[in-house]
Amino acid sequence: MNQRFYSLDVFRGATVALMILVNNPGSWSHLYGPLAHAPWHGCTPTDLVFPFFLFAVGNAMAFVLPRLEAAGTPVFLKKVFKRSIIIFAIGLFLNWAPFLKWSDGALVFRHWVDPQNPESGVRILGVLQRIAISYLLASLIIYFLKMKGAIITSLLILIVYWFLTAYLGAAADPYSLDGYFGTQIDKNILGVAHMYKGEGVPFDPEGLTSTLTSIVQVIFGYLAGSYIQKKGKTFEMVCGLFVAGSILIFVGFAWDLVFPINKKIWTSSYVMYTTGLAIMVLSVLIYFIEFKNAKGSWSKFFDVFGKNALFVFALSGFLPKLLPLFRWVDHVDEKGASVYTSAFPWFYNHICKPLTDWTDNPKNGSLLYAICMIAFYWLIVFWMDKKKIYIKV
């Protein structure tokens, strides 16, 4: 049954909008709790954004894969490998871009590995890289093992990952930052220079081992999309989704008792919990949009993000890195040194912060900046939608 589900487009677009919101605060030091990641174990609304997007990737795959299957294996392999390589390359480009940086008042080339510090270099993995790997492997599993095989494989991945994490990690606490077994694997394969160090030590939250379970997130999205297609726009379909979401949330909470919900090592309980929430949110959107026709300006706002999802996400990651190359003196500090600024920091410090100073809460200025960034990128994709410009991979 080939029916159009506008609610899926809104779901994808809303996820992209939230990605921009949480990735572009005015200051990382001034965040409201829901807009910050959990320090380690646990799950905040921000921790839902990435798995929701992977789930949306699987949803979209359910509508595209049948056409690729009909075209034959060579066409399928060419399409998924080409798309995965391009997405991975874009992610790597964003990590390295804009290839230059200011150092002692001069622009210098940013090396793959810093010659002055061999443990500092360009990070290899990241959000888009994880999307690329997860999409590729999920596609291959679904295509060659079919529905039943994909379900069995997903469950095996979640269980095996649990045992690997428990028995290969540090005996004292295998689920801790220092005890996680995957970090050593990333060090051996990627190298310390190419790992994320935002936790204070070399640790990659999009590392190789934790990518295993993110593959399952895409497969679950595909299964939900296939179910929606099969059942069509019926109340049975909506009820089935809601019940499935409730069950997965329960399983996630139960598993959390022995394998904590944790985004940074993408635990199996985290996959179950976030997938359950994604399914429940999607079922609610389907009910209101498809059955109650409750759509309008609010749904159109998110829809345009979904139509150029990859482009706007990449742009929101590229501009904050490019614009600092074009800087100017903002003021001179008390020691007589020039303090430089660029477009986005200037906007935050001279517009957003002053507008919210009366609240005596710096978090409001940071939030206002993030909302302005959503509006800024929305204007771009809105214009693209009006001009029928859609950048696909």
C-alpha cells in the first residue's frame, strides 16, 4: 500500500530543527537542563535527538528500499555505498573545515595531525559519519537477510553488545567513562589524535563499537516504516505503533537496571528506550496529522527542514567554523590585548545577551541565540523550498 504520510516528513523536520537548537547555544556554559546532554548515564530531551534522526532514516528507507530491490542488487549496492560514502565524506569535511585557523595573528593550515602535538588532529568520526555507517550496514542487513533476519540480527547485536561491554570493560565499572571497552579499540584503530576529547580524555561518543547498536536504531525505524506501509492509514496501525512504543520503553527501563541508559556509549537499553519514545511520538503525529488533519503553519515550519535535512544540518555545522576566519577587534581587555569576534559571537554578545539581561539569567540569552539560529536556518530552507531547490544525496 503506497500512501503518503506527511507526518513522517514533519517528524524528520522537527528532529533536524531540534538538532540545530541543541547544537547552537549562545554559550555552552549557560544551558537549561533539557538542552544539555546527560553527564553520563541517563537521558535528557537532547539525548533523544540523534536516535530520533536515525529512526527517521530507517523510516525513509522503508519507502525507498522496495524500489531499489526491484532495480536489482547491483543498483542497490551502488546506491547505498555511494550515499554512505558521500555522507561520511561530508562529516569528515565538517570536522576538518575550514582547513585554516588563527594562530599568533596569522592564518595557518590545520594539519591532519598537529606537528607540534601528535595527540591532536582532525577527528575522523562524528554524527554524519555514524549516520553513514549505520545506514549502510542496516541497508545491507535488511536487503540480504530480509525482515525476519533483520529482527534476529538486531536482537543479537543488542545482546552481544551488552555482554561485550560488561565482560571486556573494567571490572570495577565497565559502564563508566574510564571502564568502557570500546575506547581502547578506537585508540588502536583511529588513533588518539583523531578522537573526540570533549570529555577531558580521548573518548569518542560516536566511536566504532558503539556504532553497532546505532545500526539497530535504523533497522527499528525501517520496521516501523514497513508496518505503517503495510497497515496504511488505519486506527489499527496507530494503536499498534503506540503499543509497540510502550513495550519498548518498558523494556528499555527494565534493561536499564543492569545496563544503564547511556547515549555516549549507546547502550542497548538506550536503543530500546529512545526507539520506544520515537514510535510513540510518531504515532501521535500520525493521529493528529493524518486522521485529525491538524496541520498548518506549525507543520509547514518543520516540513521545510525535513526537505533539505542533510543540507541544513551540514550548513549549521559549517558556518560556525567558517565565519570565525573573518574576525575583527571587538574590544581591548584590561591588559591592553585585543579581543576578537566574528559574526555569530558578536550577535550573541551584543544582541541576545543584552535583550535578556533584565531576566538576570544568562541561560535566557543562550536560549534566545539558539532560537534565532533556528529562525536563520529556517529562512534559508524556506527560500529553497519556495524555489524548489532540494539537495539530496
